[in-house]
Amino acid sequence: MAWNAWIRQGHRWLSIVFTATVIANFIAMARGEPPAWVVYAPLPPLFLLLFSGLYMFILPYTGRRRAAAETGNLPR
């Protein structure tokens, strides 16, 4: 599998983990004061989603620039 495909698949799984931790957070808050680790549990997947999402956002722009460089049509 190509590197980009790994990033996309990881991003999908991270979104599932993030959603599950947010749901668990709401359930824990409904039952009373949750422990700190439950409150902060969504943050690690959220930061990983940020980085993988930014990477996927930039991919089309770098691909166009790379293709233009190969053909000699660099934008000015």
C-alpha cells in the first residue's frame, strides 16, 4: 500500500477512535464528575487527526507543483 493510502486509512481509524472517546466522555459526564484521563482522552487522537488532515489537505497542491516542475511549467 502506498504511503498516502496508509495516511488516509490511519485518518479514518483515528476518526473512529476520536468519536468513541468523545461519546465515552459524554457518558462519563452524565454520570457525574469524570476522572481527568477521561476528559483528556480525546486530545491525542484529535492532534493526530489534525496532522494527518493537514497532510492530506496539502497533497493536491504539492502534486500539482511537482507535476509542473517535471514538465517545466512552474508557476511564477
